[in-house]
Amino acid sequence: MQEKLRKGKCRIGVFCVGYDRYWPQFDGLLEDMLAKHEQFKSKISDSDTEIIDFGMIDNPETAYRKVKDLQGAGLDLIFCNMVTYATSGTFGIIIKTLNIPIILVALQPLKAMDYSKASTYMQLMNDDICAMPEFGAVAVRMGKKVPDVIIGCLKDDPEADAQILEYVAIAKVLHTLKNAQLGHLGHPLNAMLDMHTDATMLTAKFGSHVVECEANELFSCFQKVTDDEVKEEEARILDFFDTPDPVSDPISTKLKPEDLSIAAKVSLALKKFVEETKLDGLAYYYDGPEGSELRKVMTNLIVGNSLLTASGFPMCGESDLKTLVALMIMDRLGLGGSFAELHPIDFNDGFVLVGHDGPHNVAIADGKPVLRSLDRYHGKPGSGAGVEFKIKEGPITMLSINSTYEGSFKFIIAEGESVKGPIPPTGNTNTRGYFKPDIKTFLTRWMSEGPTHHFALCIGHHAKTIQKIANYLNLESVLISQD
């Protein structure tokens, strides 16, 4: 399912730069530079990416010719491989013309020259950094930002290798966002004013298209599900989830057979719906008439939502398109990404519970996730199965995307820790979130930036990567200070 959902390869361009006057002066230098370039290309190969090599650009004439090819290649990101010194005439028209991220890469073959045996040839082979200031200065003169840079060694440099892979992951995110078909079914829950999203502005800023869906489309898929399919899905769900006895919450019970059956049938309907509509994500909220089959379907999406989100198809309840984008960013970075909000603070131990009722990304659960039957979904109509777990212990990152007064979007990002300890047995997700310098100060700083009450939560510390994505999208971003 995951391979079907993460469709389409991102396209990464790469070219190397040099100085054409060197080639007739030093026999074999051009060939050695191209060999360096091949070594670099091997570092960016990835099964989900298509690498397009535009070769050596070593004079302005070549740059003016190649920029047309770069423009027409449908690229998501470009690496400019600075294999030796190059005049900025090889770069000026490229940075002026293109509006996609360009990363300047300077990876020396030697960690240090052997100065007792040094030669001009050896210096030119290791002059990767030489033109980088010139390229940055020309970018500014062309009205562009100074490109991001990777500086290091061609071999035995894990930090540089990790940076390369970070930009490959960013390219995947950018590709997904500008090609995504995001389903929107229903309307924001009740009076949640922070949930409303201008679909046209979402296309303007992210490139994604919002497909307005109808509840009857999903219901039609539900009606096509067979009893045999339901039995198979029930077995799959029971294998994936624990179903313990209730603990302290009077609205929860051990999973009921009828709740398992409807959860399985709706899960199958969701998968059929995704296949038929060719969506890449879905935000939804729809009550349906009281007592109707449609309401039963629309209020029992939790299990299917959780399984699909873990498979690379992010879903958000309460019609939250903005957090759907945040979940998609985290998923394409390979970090998980679960629907969350702030729950009660523990002032004794200095943490806040972060989670949500309903669906979550079970791929980042700490241990086996739990299903409980709930006799009511608090604040919403219906009853049925609820998904409960906490996310894996260790570093976590939060991303809230809010709409601004000016009609754009703002990324609000924070890093913290998921810490060990019990969570409420309420059929909902909750994780003990610890944030520096202390919980009151953190929450005050978080609130002051105007986040939505929902956010996406993932494992690991990845704030700087997410900020780079915001920068490439020309969106405001803020990282909450931990000092």
C-alpha cells in the first residue's frame, strides 16, 4: 500500500562548474573533474528520485544554453557541484532564471594537500570552495538569496553525506507538495475558525490542488465492501492492534465485535475511495443525518485513517487542510507525522500531554497500538473504536501551519522530547511532551506565535530541515527558542 500511495519520483538536477581555460593548460584535468562529478552523483542516488545530469558548465555561453534545458526539465531541486574554481558567469543566468532551490556543493577529494608535493594541478583539484563566495555575491546581485551550501570532503565525511541526503528528502517534499491532490470532505468542525483554509491560497503557496469531495462518494465505496473482505480486514486489524480490558475511563470498554466490524468495513471503503479518487491526502469532517448509515460511516474513519496515514496517505479530522500539509511534509521526510493538539499539563513533572482523539500515525507508536470501544466520541457524534498509543520515546518535532492575516501561511516549529511514563487510558493518543526551558515558558512562547490548535508531531529533531522547506516556499517560519 505504501508504494502505491507514495507515487511519482522527484526530479533532481545536477551540474558541475569549472573554468574552460584550465583544460588546455593541464592535460587530464577535465577528465579528473568529471570523475569527481561522478563520485558526487553516486551520493545522491535514491530509488524515489530521478537524477538528471546537465554535465560540465565551464563558460557563460554554455550556461546560457544549459539554462533552457534546466528550465524545461521539471526539476524540484538542483545541486551545483563546484569541482574547481569557476567564474560566476557560469552561474549568474542560472540563479537569475530558476525559481527552485539550488544547493552549492564543495567537496574536496583531499582532506588536506600534501604541501611538500603540492602542485597547481593538485590545488585546482581541491579548489572546490574557491568560487563559492563569488557565486553567493552574484546571487544577491541577481535579487536572489544566497544559496544553501554543503562544504566538506568527497570521501569519509558523514556530515556532508547526511546534508546531501537531507536535500534529497527536501526535494521529495517539494515534489509532493506541488503535485499533491488533497481531498477535502465536509467542513470544519462546528465553530473552529482556525481550521478554515483558503484552497486557492493553498495552491498559490504550496502548489497542491484541493479536490472537494462528497460524502456520498465514500458511502458508495462502503456499500461495495463484501462480508468476506470485512472478515479479512478484521483479522488484519486484530493482528495489528491490542484490545485490552478497560481501565479507568467509564466511556471505554473492551473492543466490541460490532465496533470492530464497522471499523473494518469503513477501513476498506477508505482504501477503495483513495484508489478511485487518486488523492494524496484527505481532510474531513461530516456529521451526516442522525441515526443514518452515512453518519455511522463518517464517524468511524478512525481505524482506517490511522492505517492509511501510517502507509503514506496522511489524513486529518476536523477538516484541517493546513495540518494535512504539515503531516505530508513529515511523512515525505520519512519522520512519521501524527495529528496532535495540547492536552493537560503535568505541573509536578513538568510536561504536557500532546495527542488527539481519533486517528493517528500508528507507524511511530511506542509498542503495539491499542483499540478500545468508546460509547461516545467526546465533542462529536457517534461511537465506536478509538486508537490509543503514545509515540516513541526520544526527540520529537512539532509543526503548526497557520494562515496569516495577510493571506499567506506561517510555519511554527518546536523541538522537544517524548518521555517515559503512563498515559490516560481513554482510547486517544497521548504522549508526554517535555520542552525546554520549562513547560510554562515553552507554552507561552508557542502560543505567542499564533499556532492553530492542531499540529503535526513526528519523531526526531528536524526543525532546521522544516525551516529550509518553509524558506524554499517563501513562507514565514519561526522556531520556538529553548533558551
